[in-house]
Amino acid sequence: MHTPDSSRYFYREGYESRQKNGAPQKQLSKEFVRQWLIENGFQGKDGQRVPEMTDEIVSSISTRYKELYQQMRGEPLGPVDYESILPRVRESIINSVNSVNLEGLKSNKL
């Protein structure tokens, strides 16, 4: 599945009228983050530093990603337990590596 980091999702509602009028589409993607970075002097070039993000911009990014999740899944994103993030990431990585290793063993590719 494509993520909002690699794909652009547009709202169906109002799409046609915005298209006909040459107006920007309402989208759920990281494009607004990219535009903010460019407006603040960052384009990913050598020697550039990512500008500091205020609590306000971080909150707006979080809100947009939660909105995307709800639009795609049809349910709101539940609360996040920030205390368990690193153990959960570690467990996910280990499970993924083990899954690849098991698949490789089954197909004799390892």
C-alpha cells in the first residue's frame, strides 16, 4: 500500500469543480510539509539544514496524518502510547526480519 509519503491522495468531493477551475486539489499527502520546507529555505541540498519545526507545524502534520488514516481506514487512529514506541519498533523490525528469513528458508533462497 502506498503511503502519503510516496503517493498523493485527493478528495473525490469537489475534485471535478477544482479541476475545471484550475484550483489546487484538496489532498492528503506530505506535499504541505514539502511546501513548508521550501518556504523555509530547505530543499534537501547538500549543506542545508532542516529548519526547526514549531509545535504548531508538528501538530498540523500530526492532524493531517490522522485525517488520512481515518479517510483510508474509515475509523479514527487510536491513542498512541509514546512510552512503548521503541520496543514496538524493535519488535516490528525483528518480526519482519524473521519473516523474511523464514520465507527465504522455505524457498531455499538463503
